[in-house]
Amino acid sequence: MTDVSWIEQTLGGARPQAVAALLRYFHDLDVAEEAFQEASLRALRNWARNGTPRDPVGWLVMVGRNAGIDATRRVKRERPLEDPSVLSTEEDSESVMADTLDAADYRDDVLRLLFICCHPELPATQQIALALRIVLGLSVPRIARAFLVSESAMEQRITRAKARIGGAGVPFQPPTAVERAERLAAVASMVYLLFNEGYSSPNGDDERASLCDDAIRLARLLLRLFHTDPELMGLTALLLLQHSRVDARRAADGSVILLEEQDRSRWNPRMINEGLALIDKAFRHGTLGPYQLQAAIAAVHARAKTPAETDWRRMEALYALLEREMPSPVVTLNRAVAVGKVQGAEAALTLVETLAERLDGYFHFHGVRGHFLKQLGRAREAREAFTRAIALAGSPAEAAHIRGLLDSLA
Amino acid sequence: MLYAILCYHSEDITTSWTKEQDDAVLARLKVVEDKLAAEGRMGPVVRLLPTTAATTLRKTKPEPLVIDGPFAETKEQLLGFYMVECRDLEQALDTARELAKANDTGGAYEVRPVGIFRPGSPR
């Protein structure tokens, strides 16, 4: 690997905070992005010669700010360009930057940058595309490949989304505590959506799947900035714990391997350890939320060395809490699975039947229902349920799994 | 004397490395580590999880206070350390220079002599 590629990597790592701080100065996304571009070009020249500065973000913000001011002046034709050598002296005064650019400022800057990508008028996929482009600096061709659309279509989509948020007033006053919490919630759900885009990728190793890494990067970035927020700990833990199974959840032919049948030695222990540490930290706060509970549920699986060692009592309790925090028939269906393990098929089926109306068109409902009917020896009804499930299956792998259960009834 | 070589870098940057880049860094460091091991100077090596996973216990009275995060909020974070047997500071700095050459991605190494060393045997 060449030095230049490491400098580029450092620029990528510094980008969210640098662009966010430049946006605070210029109140204009295009100017901020161009200023960052210019600073990056100067960094490539300067850092290759002098090494990476101790505070790359501070350096980029300072140089980018000067470049942006120049560009603005040039447009306004107020005065001639400054001699470039004047600028280069400022690139050395790092100690000045360290004083002026306090970490506390960056927090709300980065949050603002992410938050404007979450504009409620933008459809979710555009919010995600915008965050990938603006915050993480992914190239348009890469984003286009991840979303399986042409480059020109993605270019248009991003341009239009930018125009839309440009027109809407971007909030530049420091947020109140309530506003900050609202922004964090919007941004967290966008990060989770981004992760799910990658997670639902039909192949395990393409560009789309790498969206999971991008989501984890954003979650970690948020958590570093708001490191006492238990729901951000929960979100980061949830993403890490789900992603820890990435190498185990696909068979060689690309079909999904169910959790219980995965080779757990292929789960990533480093991601699991980090996820477990985060969920432990989050729970100490005693303020539960949906991300923490979902992460805790994932953690129950992660802690079990074999499926038989799964702590289903804890699982049932966690699903009951999640049901209260985030009521949804799908959560109840999952609780029913845990109830089935703890209290038996009879109790589980009673719970499942309460969902019949709301989940009639849902593949997993009929699969789970068939499973409990089968356990109770009600083969005819189980067969009917499995047949419904196969009709609703979203993938050949899902259908094949149910067909296997059907065959075992015969 | 035994020296600790403490590894610092900005997590904003290290956590943006792809798995391939991370593997490349570790592979280059491994060459230096193997050399130190062959010379019989290599002690334990520790890589810490990100500071977001850290908790700090402040020794306040009457009860210690447990807070989220690393001990210090700094631009560069302690990411791990090496323990290396060195004749003197010069050799310790030479070793740090070799590591820096292998991992030329920015950051810093703090070279610090070790007072007490009990390797332990955690299971």
C-alpha cells in the first residue's frame, strides 16, 4: 500500500467532522464540500512531504475554511486572491487550531450534517444515499452499485435530494436538549436502515453488503461523539452482533442459513466482544430502549456456544420488554417462539393465534404457527399452515426450509 | 529492561480502515514482531477494543464513580501496547521506529519502561 492511499484513508476518516465543521462556517453544503475537497488536495501534497499532522481534522478545517473564504471572495469579486504562500503558513499552526476547534463543537456539527440527510421529505433510500455521499464521502459510482442503479440515475437522485434539503432551512443554532435527542433518534434510525440495506443483500460479499460496514462506521462515529447515550450503545452493539454472523449466515450456494443451524465457530469473536461490552455498558444506565433490547436479544444468541445453551428465559423476558417499548405483532411473534421454548408449544400457539388477523399475509407467522401445530401433533393443520407459508415465501431458501418441515410431517 | 511501547492513533481514522487495510497493517507489524521474537525480546502484545467500549472508574469518595468512556478525551486514543525487552532507551526507540515504519499511518508510540511485570495466565 502506498503512502498516498493511507493519506486518502485518513482524509476519509476525518471527512465527517471536517465537512460538518465547514458547514457550520459556510452554512452551505456545496461550499463546505468544495472547501473540503480543496483542503484534501493540499493535504495530499503537504502530508506526503511533512507527514500526517497530529490533528488531521483541525488541519483540514483550518485549510478548508481559508480555501472556502477565498472561493467565496472570488465569486463576489470583492478583492484579489491572497498569495497562496500566506495560507501555507497557517497549515503549520496546529496549536492554534487545537484551541479554536473544541471537540464539543464537532458533536453538534456532525449530528447536524447527518440530520439534514434525514430530511423527512426525502424517501429513506435517498436519506441513506445522501449520508453515504456527504458524510462518508463514498463515490457516486460506488453508491450506485450498492443500490443496483445506474451511475447517472444515482447522480440525479443525489442532486435532487441535495436541492431539496438546500431549500429547506438548515438549523444552525445550537440544538436544545430535546432537539438533540430528536435529531439523534432520526439519525439512529437512518443508520439502522442503512445497515439493513446491506444486511438484506442477496450475496454476502458484494458492494451492497459493505453498506453494513458503513453503517457500523457511522454508529461508532455517533457513539464516540455522544459516548454516554445508552441507545447509541445499543444501536452500535446491535449492528456489531448482527454483523458478527455475516460469514456464517450464507451457504456456499448463497441460501440463508438459519441461526440455529449456523456454524458458530464462524461468528466474529471481536465484533461479539465489542457488542457485548457495549450492551453491558448500556444496561448500567437503567433506561431501556428498543435498540438496547434488540441488541440484548442478539447478545443472548451471541453468548450461547451452542443453540441448546441459549438462555430462552432471558430471551422471553427481553421480548416482553421490547413488546412494551415497541409494540408490533412481529415482536409478539418472536416472543411466542421464546415462550414455546420456555413454556411449551401450547402456550406459544395460544399467543400466536392472537396475531392471526394482523399477520395473515406474513410468511413467518404461518411458519411459526405450523411449527407449534406440528409439535402438538396436529399434523393436518400444520400441513395447511406450512402450505400457506410456502406460498408467501420471499426467497427459494425460505420456501425450501418450510418444504423440509412439510416433508418431515409425512 | 522491559519497555512498554504504547500505541496511539485517532480512532476516527483506524475505525474507518477496511478489513483489508487492517489486515495489511497487522501483516506488516507481524514481520517486526517475528523479528523481535526471534531475538528473544518479545513480550505480550495487547490490542484494545475501541474506547467506545471503555468504562472508567474514578476513585472518588465515598464511592468510586463509574463513567462511560476512556480515561481521557483526546484526539488520539490508546489502542494497545507491546512489551519488548530492550537494552536501553536507544534500543527501545529503535524498536518503536521499526514499528512506525511498518505501520506508517499516523499516530504515535509512547515508550515507557516497565516497573512491575506479571504476565499472569487468564483462561
